[in-house]
Amino acid sequence: MRSMSSDWNILISGWACTLIGTGIIFTMSEPTGLLVGTPLLIAGFPLLLVALSRGRQLSGKQADPNWSPSPESLPDAGRVMYRVDTSLDEPIRTSILCGACGEVDWVEGKKPLRHICTGCGILLWNEEEE
Ligand SMILES: [Zn+2]
């Protein structure tokens, strides 16, 4: 959270420098406006770029569209185990890791009411009303 707030500080300072710089150039008479405003713009733009590129890296880490659970066998606890992960961002996709064979299935949208593993054909769950 600390790195997030420092990124926000950079972004806000960058915006402030750029806005104030632009404002001074347009409102004050030349050459005073250019003399005061240009250094602010020069200082503000790199700050903005740094903050924006950092923000993109952060959000890229949080929502990796290529993320998928590692195919592995889950411990056998007397019934078929499975793991379901639904993405938080568009496009909404759900990965289903079958504990019996380690197969990972992908379905569009949220967790379906029932799912049969495409790897071993086991009915992993059925929440459909009879
Ligand atoms: Zn399976």
C-alpha cells in the first residue's frame, strides 16, 4: 500500500506541475508566463510519465490475463477435489482444476452450476436444482 500511495503522490505532483505550468503560460503575459510556466511543465511531464508507467506495471501484475493455476493433483480427501478460480476483470473466465487428473478446464463466465472434467469425465460438482 505504501508504494501505491507514493505512486499517487508522483501522479498528483505531476498533474499539479503540468496544470499550473500550462495555466501560468496561458494567463500570464509573455515572457513572464513562459519563464515561470515552462520549468513547471518540464518538471511535471516526467513525473506524470513515471507515475503512469508505474501504474500500468502495477495493474498489469494484479490482473494477468494469462494467469492459470498450475496443473497439479490435489490431495485425495475421499471425494474428488477441485479448485475453481474466477477472474475479477473482463473477460470473466473460470478455471477449474480437477484434483483427480490435474486437468485445467476453462469456461466462459462465472462458475457453472455443474461441471464434468474433460480430462477424466468425472462429475466434479452439480448444483443444478433437480
Ligand atoms: Zn479430471
